[in-house]
Amino acid sequence: MPKVRLGDHEYLLAENESILQGLTRHGVTIPSSCQKGICQTCLMRAIAGTPPAECQEGLSPTQKQQGYFLACSCKPKTDLTIALLDDSARNKMQARITDKTLLSPSIMRLRLQPEKSFDYRAGQFLNLHRPDGLIRSYSIASIPSEPFLELHIERLDNGKMSGWIHDEVTVNTEVEIDGAHGNCFYLEGNPEQPLLLIGTGSGLAPLWGILRDALAHNHQGDIHLFHGSHSRDKLYLGEALRQLARDYPQVHYTPCLSGSEQHGYAHGRANELALAQLGSLKGWRIFLCGHPEMVKNTQMEAFLAGASMQDIYADPFTISAS
């Protein structure tokens, strides 16, 4: 079995055990959250030895070259000497909450003022740290030209972080953030290419940023946004999106309800309605954000409808187990 050395101690991993699982079993606590290789909270660095390629998926080429890896998905075949990252390597910093506004009965808009420059692309995500060590990932809804970071936080049943934010956090509270992470964002170039944006619930957050970022970069191709939910309380920013559609003829907004309510909305699941309405997706660029099953299924369906996998960007919202 491979061994990992962290500091002055060595730890033997069990068969098919990740470094995160092995360290936890030995009583060593390291930062972690989603445990699915997405949030990058468990990012570490190999000082000696080579981490498997699969635990570097989603990292930048520079990070890969420097030996960074995700401990939750790292199951090494050979011994590794590893190190935790300091705050500067994680781009961890303080941020002050400057605004807290309900956008719907279940979705809170949080605006943050970071203590220093925070580089990101619209649609990426950041990790929010609670003082007791709880960490959750949230998509960034603002665009870089805005003087704040904006998050849309949905209240989850028994959600520790979302409940804290909805019920206890006040304006001027200081929190810690790190990031930005993720590859689901708009890239300049090919301004005539049609864009399809599909999101469910607070999956609108990254799409709200991506849509406005595309317009800020003078994207001229059609942009179709389908925002879906089972119930009306998770559809939000409707009037702002309708105004964008009035201001920009290339923007098309379709709010969708899959529950019993229908009046004023397209009836059905957002992904199913989009694929049925648009037909062939050859040549389209596609952004999918929200429920993991919707994202996974729609990736495959969009590919089968003609879209290139390289033009499909996905941000599945995983729910942390603890």
C-alpha cells in the first residue's frame, strides 16, 4: 500500500482509499467540502512523487506542473510527500458583507466586498468559510466590472451554511473566501456563435453573470436562457431578465415551471423545453448549471443534438453530506 508523508509523519493508505479518506481515518483534519473533486477545498501539493492525473482534473496547467492535486480524488499508486497550502496559495482573504436581500422566498442575494483584488471570471465559484470551519461553494453572479461579489444562496432543508446565512448573518459581517475556481465561464471570441444557457433554481446565479459578461463583450449571436424550477418561489430576477430581453434583441428568456402552476410560464423542465424548441445544437455554445442529474443528462442530450463536447460547459451543484 502507498504511504503519504505530511510534515514529520507518514500515513499508510488502505486499498482504493483517497488521501483525504486516509488522513481522516488517521485523525488528521484537512479542509474539505464537496468531496467530489469539484469545490477544490482539499487542494494540496505533492512535494515528492507524482499524483495521478485524475486528481488534477479541473486544475490549471500551471497548478498541475507545480504538483497541485485534489486530496478527495487522489488515490496514489506510489508514495507521495505532500503539503497543505497556505492562505496565499489558496487566494484566501477576508470579505465584508455589504448587502443581504431576498430575491425570492428561498434565495438570498449576498454582496461581498473583498479586502483586496479578487480575480475571477463571471460564472466561476468561490468557497465561503464560516468561522467554525464549515466551507461551502457558491457560484459568482456578479461580473468583474462590478464593485462587489454577488452570490445567490438558496436555503436548503437542514442546510448548515444556507441556514446561517439566511437567519444569522448581518450586513458588515466579515467572512473568509477563497477562489475563484471552475471552468464554466464565457470566453471572448466567436461573437456570432449562438449561446444556450440552462439553469435550475439558484443555478441562475452563474448564468446571470455569464449572460451579462457576454453582452459586456458585445456578443451578437442569439443567447437563449431557460430558467426552470418545480415551483415559482425558486424563479427569480424575472423582471430584470425580461428587461435585458427588451434591451438586447439577441437575448431570449424563457422561465419554466415543471409543477402544477403554469400561468405565465412555459410548462415543463427547462432542459427538455430548450432541447425541444431549439432542435439541432450544432455550432452552439452551451452552459448548464444547477441540479447534477439535469446537468449530466443534458450534457449527453446536447451532444447527441449536435453540440461539440468542447462547447459544453457545466457547473453541477453538489450538496455536501455534512
